[in-house]
Amino acid sequence: MRAGIAVIGANYGDEGKGLLTDFITSQLAEECSVVRFNGGAQAGHTVVTPDGIRHVFSHIGAGSFSGCPTYLSQFFVVNPRLFVKEVSDLTCIGIRPLVSIDPRCLVTTPIDILVNQALERQRGTKRHGSCGVGINETVTRCLRSTEFATQAQELLNLRLFERKLLHLFRNWLPQRLVELNIDLEESIIQESFNQPESIASKFICECESLLNASEISFRIPDTRFVVFEGAQGLMLDENRLDQFPHVTRSKTGLENIGFLFQKFGLEELQVNYVTRTYLTKHGAGPLPGECSWRFPDATNVPNPYQGSLRYAPLNIDNLNYSIDLDLKRGKYLFPNLSAGIAFTCTDQLEMPDMRELPLAVNIVSHGPSRGDIEVLNGANYLKSALKPISRARAVLRA
């Protein structure tokens, strides 16, 4: 029987999805693969091994330390420049990731990054909270017209793809800048107009490196378990109108997994909604209860587009609403679905009263590494596919 395990952020992202994915894949080892079902290079999923090796996963699945192959599904946005950098970083620590890419994945170009960052700078204090890696610009461009769309399958002919890049520089970029009322005199904009061939040539080299480090194919990994590693969180889903415009350009919950479920021949799905014991938000937009708390976080460092990581007490009502909304959408997509909550950062702040939660707590993490994780006894975790660990260190308020 083939089964799926979903790791979904329950809040604004940065909940600990990389940590949980690393733990699950370490338990299932060669029996599982990791599928990225939304988002793109803006993900930052931190994994720290028990012996202290650290990496922030972006494109590559967070199961790579256990040798699990990664499949970038059709809903993933590929950024060749950042993909190649991540593969290089992993190679430096002795990891050679196995990655296959759905030919339909959208591809981010230097143009998308340029426009994204220029627009966010221009917004000033009214920024949307973008990571600045061009996700929304990529999706917008590709949906506008097939003339401007770029997909992974086009990388298989780099000569033609380079021509398309130059076409985008000459035709899409000026049109988009005017449409967004972006200052055309900004120096970085002028540089792109003056050096399109140079920028395109460098990007083609990066695309060639991507081809050398991955396979573009419809063929999916043949494993017993499939771990669906989500990006961002339910509060950032593109359909969360109550959070707009401070949302991401993807479906962060069960919807995309529903489309992939049959493709992978799965019979059941275990969903893990991940949350810290407190709220964080890295970027602009409302954060109810925002306070001056500060906890150690080496991943979410201040940057020009998102600012500093923000904190607030965990809002149980919002957590319950987000999970309930996602499960209502998902219950028609899966014949056999079970769900639970995974809490991280219990070493920094204790868990809330579990009686207030919409689902049972399946997993608790007491630190940054898989060795700090426990599976609570009695949890319906893929029928005990994962080994329960002693509850001796649990920090609970029942």
C-alpha cells in the first residue's frame, strides 16, 4: 500500500516544516520520496542534523539528508539561479541531492526578480512582505500569455530558451514596468535594458548547471511513502481573502495535494499541520497580538524586503479556523484522510491547552534537530509507520 504524509504550515510560514520533514524521512529512509507541491525558491526550511550539520532547504526536499529523492511538482516555481546555488551548498557538505522536475513547472527569470524587487522598493512602507525572489511576477507573466510563459521543459533546448529570454527583455519587461508604474530611471532597471544579452547569457549557464544536477521528466519516484512538503502556511494561501494582499501566489494547503494524490497512486493521506508554540511572521501585514518577544532564529534574519521576524502569542481561534477551512476543502479530495497537529519550539515556550485544539497533537519537538522530536503515544500516524518515542520530556499543559 502506498501512503502519503503531508507537512503543512498552519500559520504564516516558518513553523518548522523542514524539521518535521527531516524527521519523517529519517524514519522511513529509502522507502520515501519528498514532493514539493507549492511555492518555490522563497521557502526556507531549516534542517539541523543531530551532529550539527545545518542547511536551509529552498528547492530541494528537506529529506535529502536521509537520501530521499525530491520531486518538484507542476505546482512548483523553479528558480534556476537559486537552485544551482543550493545544489552547490549541499555538495559542499557532502550531499548530492536526487531531483526530478515536472516539465510543466514555471521558471523564474532574472526579469521576474528584477521587477519584484523594484516594485517592493517602490511600495516603501506599504510593502506586501515579498521575499524578493520573483514568485508572483513569474506566475503573473506565465498566466498572461503563452508568448511570455516559461516552463521547465523549455530548458531542454537552451538555444531557443535564450531567444525567448531576449524576447522577454524586449517585449515583456518594458510593458510590465509601465503597467506597474515603476521608475524606469532607476539604475538597476537601466542596467537590465542596456545589458540584456549579458544577463541572458549568464542565466543560460545557470540553466545548464540545473540540467546537469536534475532530471526534467514526468517520471515520479517509485517509493512506498510520499512526503508532501508544503511551503509557507495556511494564513498565506492565495485564496485567503481575509489576509489579502499579504499572501503568497500559491495554494498552501491540501488542494494541490488532491490533484497529485491519484497521480502517485496513493491510498491514504496523513496530514500534519505544523505550528510553533507561538506565532511568527516574516513580512508585512497584520499580526494580531504582535509583541516584543524575541527567540533565537538563525534562518529568518532581517532583509530589505521582509524586514525582521515578528512575534505574537499563538491565536488558537485563528489556528482552528485555518485548519478547519483546509480540511473542509480537502475532505472531498481524499478517500482516506487523517490529520493531527505538530508543535515545534516547545523548548522556547510551552504548548497551549490541548483541549482547545481542533485536532490531536501527534508530534512535539523540543529543539532544532530530529533527535529532539517525539511521536506521542497513541497517535494515528500512518498506522505506526513511525516509531513512537518516550514522552518523558514533553512540556504539556492539559
